[in-house]
Amino acid sequence: MPDTVMVMKKRYTYRLYPTADQQQLLARSFGCARVVFNDFVAERNRLYAAGLHQQVPFGDTEKLVTTVAKRADGARPYLAQVSSVILQQSVRDAQQGFRNFFNSATGRRKGPKVRPPRFKSRRQHRQRIRLTRHGFRLHHQTHQKNGKLYVAKIGHISIRMSRPLPAEPSSVTVTQYADGFYEASFVVEVEPRSAPKPKHQAAGIDLGITDLAIIATDTGEARKVANPRHLQRAQRKLAQLQRSLSRKQKGSTNRTTARKKVARQHRTVANARKDYHHKVARQLVDETQALAVEDLNITGMVKNRKLAKHITDVGWGQLMQLLHDKATEAGRTLITIDRWHPSSQLCSACGCQDGKKPLHIRQWACPCCHALHDRDINAARNIMIAAGLAEITNGCGGNIRPHPGVAAPTKQQPTEHLTLTRA
């Protein structure tokens, strides 16, 4: 039998430049998709309150809020002015939200509990519609960077094709952001990427705030990736724009213009952060065969009012998601260890645990083997050991992975301590 080729889905995003008339048509599509979504949620909530949600399938409710509602004598005849694909996909999103909620409540869905779908507001500054192959066509020109995206009942929209798509897209999501920025996101099926030969077989990654990531490899090397602090660097400009926004009269055109300027500055910060994370994740995946990271309770950590802005600025969640996606695409191994593992309390040389340490202590000496450790590099090595990618050097028949708090036997001779390097 021929070998089956694994296919994975990947998303490509491009900038859209709709005309003034197309912007009005897109706004109408956003509004109709939002109305259908809210009608579906309201009807399912009514059925749930009456105890009839199991007797009435999703298909009947979908027909009620779309096909019946957009008739000439229906409740919302204006829905016929937009593509039916947009309405159907909006209902699909609501259905998936209810499925996730019920699966989470019954235990079939792992992870944190999921709330039922909530109503969408017209005041949300990010609106989006989704279309399948029957609702759009892409006409991109190979000799130019500009193409045309045809959306049903909207027309051909100019699109900036920074690179060609590797395959025919299966769906597209058109999004409008708070600063008036339009983008189209295509989903295509691609084969896994061939990664270069790795320089290291294993590495442990400790995420931090002062430094974005601390990497320790199986060869004993260690380096720190700087945290650019994108939001902090743009704080002065943001403060000026927000003060200008606060002085504008509510409901005025000047306030709308000022609001878009603030949103545009936030988008610049987010794009810079995402670009930096992409580069860091790509370098880590290309250089290492197996990566180990620590599971972080980011939702709980941002409740700390003293560190919330710094944790949000560093963007741990986005970096970990990119690491997972790129490792899966390149065929690398990514291991996530338990969040309660005391990586900062253990000695990576002998496994001795001497308790918690305040954050201002950046270096410490092990009371058992007297090895001098950098706090972050030692934590990265412990993460690699906990993932099974490295072992503690044993001495005189001692345990390879001694129990925390118990030092392994050492030879009766001088011990050469590992030199800590910082790149």
C-alpha cells in the first residue's frame, strides 16, 4: 500500500482594500450575520428554558432563522440581500458554540469549562463573516502582488497578495477591525514542512518577563531571548492618543477618527509582537528536535494587578501556540510539563530541593552539591529533565532522577561545575 501523506490545515492572511460601496455592502453582511447568530442563540435559549431543546434539532432552528425569516412575508426580509452562505456559516458558528458548551458540561470536552454562546453586539469594533467555496472565488495575478477576491453579492475586492497560496482555499474569513483595517484569511490544506537538520536534540524553555524565553539545550548551552516590551515602548504614544480621544465629544466624527488612531496604534503593537514571536518560534523549532515547555496558568496570573500588564505585553500564550503549530508542521516534538513542577526550586545538578525563593534572587548555590545556578537557566534545565529529555548525572550508583529534597551520592573528588553562559 502506498504511504499516506499527512495533510494539515494552514491559514494565510492578506490585506483587503474594498471601495466605499463595497464597505457598505460588507457592513450589511456583517450586520445580517450578527442578526442571524443572535436569533439562533435566542431561539435555542427559549427551547432550553422550555425543556424542548432535545426534541427540536439544530436544522429546524436554522431553517427558522434563515430560510423562513428572509422570505418576503418573513420577520427579516432584508436577509435576502446578502449571500446565503454567510448566513449559513454564522449559524454553524452558533451551533458549534452550543456543542462545545454541552460537551464541556457533560465532561466530553476536556479543559476549562465553556460558557454557552452569547449575543453579539453591533458596538463590537471587530466584525467578521465566513464563506465556503460556494461563496467566494480568488483571482490572483502571478506577475503582480495585487489580486481580486470575489465575494457573493459584494463583488471583486482588491487584495494584496504578498505570497501565492500553496493550494486552493477551502474557506475564507473576512474581518474588519476597529481601525478600519480589512483582511481576508484563507484556510488551505498543505503537506508538512521539511525542517532542516536540528543543531540540538533537546532543549528546555522557561518563559519569563525580564527575558521572553530562557533556552537550555542538551549540550549544556544556554541563552536568553530578550523581551522587546512592545506595549511599554509604545505607551507614551498611546497615552497621547488616548488623552486626545477623551477630549472628543461622544458621537462626533472627530471622536470616531481619534478612536481609529488609538486602535491603529494598538494594531501596530500587536503586529510587532506577533512578528517577533513568529521569528523566535521558527528559530527554536528549526534548531531543536524536541522541545519542553512549562504549562502556565496565564488566566490566573493576569489577575495579579502588579504584573498583569507585563504578562499581557510579553504574550506567552501566543508564543506557546506558535511553538505548537510550527512543531507539528515540522514534525518536531513539543512536550508540556505540569505547571506545578517546582522547576525554580530544584538543583539541576543533583536534584536537591531547598524551597521557594523570592523573585529578586537571580542566582543561588545548591546547599547539597554547592553548584552555582542562574535561576532562569536552572529552571529551563529542570523543565528539560522533567520532560524526560535529559538526566541528572549520577555518582557512585546514585539515582539518575533523585527524589526532590534528597541529594544523590557524590564521588569523593572535586566536582567540575557547569559554567553558566548568557547569550
